[in-house]
Amino acid sequence: MAKQISSFLKNIIPVDHQWKIKLFEAWYGLIGDLKDDARIEKIDKKILTIGVSHPALAQELTLEAEDLKQKMNAIMKEEKIKSIRFKVINKKKGRS
């Protein structure tokens, strides 16, 4: 199902933004066991905002942000993410 959606999106998303599809496809592999507690909230001007379920998790991921950024950029084969920010979200209500 995810492959069908990404194929559809590649037809409607401008070429210069299609790297974001690749990031979304790789997200669960990048974030691992934290997939239920961390999600992509926004990508704006090479700044990735990740929503997390708890302040302690935001602090922990802040320490790992450089490594995570390097992994993401390696997947895209160029620097698409310059910095990562974290914000605490309410998982039950969705995006805040």
C-alpha cells in the first residue's frame, strides 16, 4: 500500500520536493523502536521538525540529532536536512 501511495505522490509532487517521499519511506527504518513515539511533523527550508511523545524523548533525540541528520542526508545522497528540531506532541489528538 505504501508503495502505491508513493508512486501516486511522485506524479503530483514537484521533482525538487520528491526527496521528501524518500525520507517518509525510510522513516521507520531510521527511527526504529521509536516509531510510535516520534513522527515527522514538518519540513521547511531544510529544517526538519519531529514531533515526540515526551519531553525526555525530545532531550534524548536532541543528543542524537547530528547522527540522525547524517543518516537522512546519506539516504538522499545530498544535504537536504540542515537541522532537526523536536517538539512535544499529544499522540491522541494528532498534530498540534
